[in-house]
Amino acid sequence: MRRKLVHLLTVGTFVLLASSSGTVAGEVLLSNGKPDPAYNKNAMQVWLRADVGVTVRDGRVALWMDQSKHGHHAKQSDADDQPRHVPSSRSGRDVIQFGGDGEHLKFASGFGSTFDGSFTVFAVVAPDDGDPDRDDVWFGLVENSTDNRVILATDGNSDAFAALYKAAGNSDNTIVAPNPFSDGPAPGPVLISWVVRSGGLHEVFINGHPQAAAAIKGDADNSRFISGTRIACLGSAQNSDGSLFPSAATSFAGGISEFLLYDGALGSREREAVEDYLLQGRKLISAPVRISTSPQLFVDDHLIESSPGLRRTVHQWERHPENPVLRPDQPWEFGGKYISTHGSVIYDQEEKLFKAWYWTLNDEDSLVPTSQIKAMCYATSTDGIRWKKPNVGQFAFQGSKANNIVMASSREQLRSLPALFTYGAIKTPWDPDRSRLYKTCFYERPPGVAYMSGRDGVWSATSPDGIRWNKSKMLVMPAMGDTVGFFYDSIHKRYVCFGKRYTDRGRSRFQSESNDFVHWTKPRLILKTDDQDDQPCDLYNNTAFVWGEMLLGWLQVFYQHEDPDKHRLVLELIYSRDGLNWKRMPRRKPVLDVGPNGSWDRTNQSPAIGSPIVVGERMYMYYSGDTRYHGPYKGGDLGEVHGQIGLGTLRLDGFVSMDATPRGGVLTTRLLQLDTVAELDAAIRLVVNVKSDNGHCRIELLDQAGLPIAGYGKDDASDLVMDSVSAVASWNGKADVRQFLQKPVRLRFHLQNARLYSIRFKGCAASD
């Protein structure tokens, strides 16, 4: 169904400016964040609000009081023509509801200043469904019978938004914008701003977004409403003989919640100030989600208003065909049998080098019989697949320092197992102290100290080169177990460390934060198992990293079972928006499960610390696998100790996608406000990560109330039939969306047999 508009009017000359608190000097209209009727009594002619000043009799509106200083009250004595007052309507706000059969309100007094064709109107309206072939008049002014008129309406004949400004015999209608309700009623109230400038130039803005400006024919602005009776109405236009113009069938069907009329054509700054008040101050729209040019993911519903027909899919890592990529082949690596990503892998942008710190253990009977030495080792790679283990000369093994050990447990610690569990390193070039360029956290248990007693736990160390380490003298997290995660949260500017401790739900995850990597907050619980876990398990370890504007991580879940196919450690995706409250995905499916029987990673998957590393259009994530079951295990086949490091990959930003079947689905975002518009290059494009090579993806730009922006609707959109991590959206060949990003917008994705992974706005040269 199509919907029609209303007729609006204003008078005289005036100027305004925005102010969030108090009045701004100069040309001002807003005071304390709202329109100020007292600033210039000749500026604001009318201000009607459905939540104040309404006299209701038997549910019908007899009087609507003007909040301006002019007292242009709107009233109706005939009960049959009175609109209804609807408190807390479907939009959540009070409205004056017109039935479309002649219901209207007539302004009790004329407008005192001379109408010279320069005015501004703001109307918050919510049209109903109605006859698509008729006009709807929201506001109309008629003088001298039908000779002089000011009307803004939808035109049933042309399916357009028309401004009718007639004076001195000029009766031309001017089509000023597409009908915003041609596809049916709006999803909520809509703000229509109508500015008429001298010379007959009409400008219409729908929810603050400009429509095509149009100039009315003739010299109406030079003619005056100089005699006769001015009759102005809401919900219709009325002739001097009391009949409705052009007929009762053109009266408005829908709700009006607010109406403002100004004498004078407001400048853009002034107009935007009133629009911001009506849209945000009056909560016509919800507060927008502020975003940057970083990738925006659909891991949760933070960006999503609705998504009928779509399903969220968490994607599993793809094992690299050359796995395991890092193998134990040195005698200090448990005789060439065991290494683990109790460690990290980073890509050093400065040195153009992959760097790995990994953990190992070994038996060295020459030192302490039957005891295991724990050590952190270092490796490098140019491609992330083929690795070298440089001799760093730091620790002796069997009398030689020709090895890649960079941290090791002491002789005394070997008698108090577990002794040392290291977890790799991160590089922090933002730290001005170059002796602290690299940082690590690790579990250590001093000799003679009971496990998780308070004197053991998580410690920290710093290094100028990632090889020579200086251990801290203070515990980061006391009384913690031997699994540790840590990272730098660049969004909230703090270091974060994760530890393991027992709760009523078994092994659980705790977190501490630090601004300086020296002083740490008290550990607090962030994750434990819950009733959504369909079998007994513990939360054994976790990592975290910044991706776009949110935090993601890999959670190691330990399932204990006598059945060897169910006894395993696997990885799940976790996420957080604030870095304090962490959530697991509702469907507890691993992103990395154990390998098949007989494989090198058949049991324990352990994630490496560090962000996924982008290589082309793929992300690299490292993990270690094992062939021996983690204890306690009651099954018969415990397995041999043999650990190696593998590589998992995902599509760029491919953690999660919103998927549509061939039947199709629609994703509509919440209001999005791009914070960095002014900092970007001339053009801004919407870049979409989508797989729709066997389907369809069309994108609409919507205004703040959810209406398609003219020229950027579904039918204007290019169909993205492709598999691309960087598809550029366009509409009738136009890809630059800068003009619309000055205000919040919504996006609507029409998907069919497609997967939507992420979106981002990208600044680029106009010629790109």
C-alpha cells in the first residue's frame, strides 16, 4: 500500500542555532537543547506537541494548545470532525490521530506577519495505510477561497511528495521528493522538514536526509497574502465557505505527534539543530551505534535491529594442508617429541617476520632424575609455515647454549611440579621504555609451595628483544592454576591477564587488568560452565584479542569422559564488547575440534596467544595438538606424549556469518553513526564481506526512521552476486555514500542463498 502526506505551512523570516545546554550567543533557536519560543516571537509561529496542551473529550481532541508565544491554537468544535488523542501509540509516543474522512483541526487565529513565501515547517507524522490513488493533506493554508494556498502533501496521481504553493493565480504543484510512504506505512514516526526560500525553491528533508530540491514555477514569492481570510488547518485544507480543499477525501489518515512552523527559511545549521532535537532529544529515533572504519562483525546483535529468515553460523577453522607446521625435532623438546602453544605467535610488522614463543618440557637425568624441565623456546618464519629455531645462547642444555630456549625453570623448581608454564610473548611498541618492548605472563610455582596456595600463580616478565627476560617480583594473579592468557586491549587501553581457578562449576576463568603492566586489579570471575553445556566440562584456558571494535577470544573447553571420542580439549569462540563481560556463543560448538584417531592432534587443542594474523584474504591462527589424553582419564588408551603445533585458517573476518537459505532473509541494522566522516578522503564506500556467488545480496540505505533514502533503495542497488571479502555496494552506479553519513543511517541487506560476514565504511579517493 502507498501512503500520502500532509500540507504544511510557515511564515516570515527568522534564524536559529543549536545548543545542548543553555543559549548560544548570536542567531539562536534552541535553549537547553530544545526549541526556545521566547527567543524571537516572530520566528516560531506554531509549536504543537501531542503530549502537552491537548483538551480531550470522549477520546476526541477539541483543542490543541500552541506552545509558541503566538497562541495559534488548533481546535475543532464539531465532534464528527475531531481527531482522536492516542497516548503511547504504536510508536511509543502520544499522537493526534486523524481518520482520513475529514477529521481536522483549524487554527483559531490567523498568522499576523505577511506571508512572503519564505518559511520552514517541521512535522513528525506517522501515516496509516490508505487509498493509494488519493492525496493526503497534513497541513494546508487557504486564503481568498482557493486563490492562495500553501500545501505540502503526497500526490496520489504521481506517487510523489508534492509542495503546492499558490499565489496570484499560480496553481502549479511542484514535485519535491519521492513519496516516502509509497511502500506502505512507515515503521515509525517520520520527521518531514520543508524549507521554502525566496525564489520559490523548495527543500524537503526526510528524517534529516535531503531529497532533491525543486523550484516552483512562476513568481509566487513576489505575491502576497494581503487580503481575505486566512484559514490554516491540520489534517486538511479548508476553504472560506467551510468546505475542505479539494475534498474530504484528501484529508490526512495517520498520526501527528509534533508540528513546528517558523517564519523564514532556516539555514542548514539551524534546521539541523531542530531536527536533532526532534529526532534524538524527543527520542524519535534510538541512540545510534557509533562505529569507525574498522570491520563490523555480526558475532552478536549489537548492530542488528532485526534479521528474519537468517541464521548465525560460527565457522570452524580449516586445518592447513602442511600441518603440523612447527614440529619438535631437538633433544630439549622432550627428545624431539613435544612442543605446545602454551605460547604465542605474532607477526612483527617492523621486521616483517612471524615470531613464535612456544613451550616444551624434557627429561634431563643429568640434572635431576625423573624431573621435567619446563622451558619457553623461540622460532621465526617468513611465511608462517616454514619455521627456524635460532640459537639464542641463553640457557645451557646438556652443557651447551646452542639452542633456542629463552626461559626455563630452575633446578630447585623441578622438585615442585608443576614448576613453570610459559605462554609466549607480545610486542608493545607503544611502551616508551624499550627495555619493556616485549611482555609475557606465565605460571610459576616456587620450590616448596603448595599448588594454588596463594604463593604460586601468574607472574609477569618484560624483555627488550623477546629473548632476554626480566621477571617481575610481584604476583599478577595469586593462587591461580597453570593455564594463562594475556593481551593488550587497545580499545580500553589496558593489559589483561586471564587465570584458572576452581569454582562450584569446576575449572573457571578469572581476569585481572593493568594500565602499566605492574599494578593489577584483583582477579574476578568472568566465565564458568552453565546449564547450556550438554555434558560435564571445565573451562580450562582462554585467549583474547581485539578485532574491529570488539574483543574476541578462543576458549579451551575440557570435556572429561570415559569414551575416548568424548574426552577432549576443544576451542570455542568467545566475545566481549566492554572487555569485562565475556560471553560464549549460544550453540556450544567448537571452532576447532580434535582430529581423527591416529592424527597428530587427536586429543588436546590449545590456542596460541595473539590476534589472528591476516595473510592475503585469510586469517592464520595457531594451536597445538597432542596424542596423549589429558588427565584425569579413565579410559584404557592414555596415549603417548607427542605434541606439535598446527595452523588453522579462516576467511578474513570469517568468525561468524549471517546466513540466508534460498528462501531468503533480511538483515536490518540499528542506526549507525560513523564517527570519522570528516577524517576520511573525498569518497566513502560501503565495503561488504559476502559470499553470494550462488545467490543474491542487495543493500538499501535507510534514514533514521527506517525509510529507504531516495535513489538508494532495494531496486536501485546493485546485486552483489559474488564471493568477495571486499565487495563495494553501489546504487545505480553510485558508490559514494559520504553525503548520507553526516547523520545516522540504517542498512538493510536482502540476502538469498548468501552469507554476510562483515561490513565497513572505507574512505578512498573519488577516482577509486
